[in-house]
Amino acid sequence: MSINSSSSASGGKSVAVPLLFIATVLAGMLSPMQSAVNGQVGKELGDGNASAVVSFGSGLVVMIIIILARSSTRRQFASIPGKIASRSIPWWNWLAGCCGAMVVFSEGASASVLGVATFQTTLISGMVLSGLLCDRLGIGVDVKQPFNLPRILGAVLAIFATVLVVMPNWQAPSVVALAVLPFLAGLLAGWQPAGNSAVARETGSMLVSITWNFIVGFCVLGSVLLVRVLTGSVAFHLPKTWWMYLGGPLGLLSIALMALLVRGLGLLLLGLASTAGQLIGSVLIDWLVPALGNHVYAVTVAGALVALVGAAIAMIPSAKNEISVNEIASEQSGSAANAGKE
């Protein structure tokens, strides 16, 4: 009887993994959708900074509602000032939201000009390189990962992918210069999860960490925009189209789905599937929504494929790291479930 149970469990898992992989690919498509929305907001407002403020503001409103809905998260959030003063974790962990601010700013400033596919490919390439450096320096991981052939190959492919996707615009230096923004944002974004994870452990809640991330990003971006408005450098007005406020909520939905799916897939498959979703979704958006004014070139598709291969090679963790991450994810999901019963 136990043999039959094991067989059915194994059969159920073999069926569930492909379904979860497909679900993660679809969830990964939310990221290029967010880039497309923020890019159009930046195009309408004529300013990447203003677009980023709108995106962070909408996401922050959603997170504040979620945090205030439970007494446990209210208490955890209220503990932040004391925890910052105690310096129990390095101060820079509390500023991880600045990395997200750079990503959203680059979306508003360059996504509509570069195209979603080019933007996402250069962003992911930067994240691959950043991830390799963070692993080598021991940032956000328990064990430092030395450079080896797969990791170096992944980094080389990431750089090659970036060159491929900007090739159609090689004769337009201003466009190529814009591609530097998402690449730099990707380099910063590779460190962001380490900071957010540290804040989540310190406060006892990933929801609180995400909310704090949005507060930091919104304050940085909002302060810069306020100074520019007061000095007459830019005129700010809110978008008039409702879907232009969906940038922040789309990002939150993507984070929530990844947190749920990691338990069934593990870190390696989750990273591969979500990256595939980002690249496939970005190409489809540029192709199927001509109103965005972006063209899909053969080298753009080739660059996206190269970036996917490079990410797949570079993100291969050891079996030990895969197990530890899954255990952490299970514990955090269990804690969230218990908190939801309050």
C-alpha cells in the first residue's frame, strides 16, 4: 500500500512540475507587462522620474492596505525604526529599495524607446552579471561561489546578448546610450534580493520588507521629482488613463506568484522559467502590440534566446543550495499561512 502511495505521489509530482513551470513562465510575463506600462507612462509624462513615482506610488498604496489589514504586520512594520537604530543588520540592507527605484526609473526613461524586448534582455543580462558577482563576494548567500566555466560562460553570453539586441540601433548613439540604463539597473537589482531578505528576516515578514522597499524607492524618487518640480526643471501631472497605474500592482503580483511557485519548482527551475517568461513575453508584447511603436528584429529574438541560455547556465546552483533555499521557502510560506489565521 505504501508503494502505491509513493508511486501516486511520484506520478502527481511529475505532472505538477510541468504545470508549475508553465505557470511560472506566464507569471514571468508580468515583468515585461510592467515595463510596457511604465514605458508608456514615461512617454506620456515625458519623464522617467515622474513615471517611476507613479509606479512606486500605486504599488505602495496596495502594500499599505495589505499591511494595515493584519495586526501582526502592523506590529512588525512599527518595529522598523527600533531595528534600524539597533543596527542589528548592516544599514545598507534598509536601502535595497533604491535598486528597485533604478529599475522602475529605467523603465519609464527607456522602455518605450528601446522596446520591451531590448529593455528586458539588457536588464536580465545585467542581473546575470550581478548575480555572479554577489555569489563570488558572498553577498546574500551563506557560501561564496567561486568563478567557474559555467558561470563565466553565462556572463559572456549575457554581454553578447546585450550587444545583439542593441545592434539594430547601433547607428543611433542616443538609443544605445539608453540601453545602458536597464543594464546598470540589472547590476543593482542583482543585489536587491539580499537586502530585502535581510530586512524580512529582521522584521519577521516578507510583506513588511516589500512595503519598506516601496517606501524607500518612493521617497528617493519622489524627493528628486519634488526638487525638479520646485526648480522648474519639469512639470508633473498624473496620467489620465487608468491602466497606467498598473505598473506597481503588476510588480507586486509577480513577486507574490514567484513566492508561491518556488515551493513546487525550486530555485533553479523557477529562475529559468521566470526568465523565459520575461523574454518570451517581451518579444510578444513588441510583436503583438504595434501601437507601442516597437519593431521586433531577428537579432532581437536571437539576443533574447542567448540571454535565456546564459541565464540558464549561470544560475545552476549546487544541489545543497537548492535544498536549503527550498527549505527556507517552505518555512516562510508556513509562517505566512499561520499569520493568515490570526
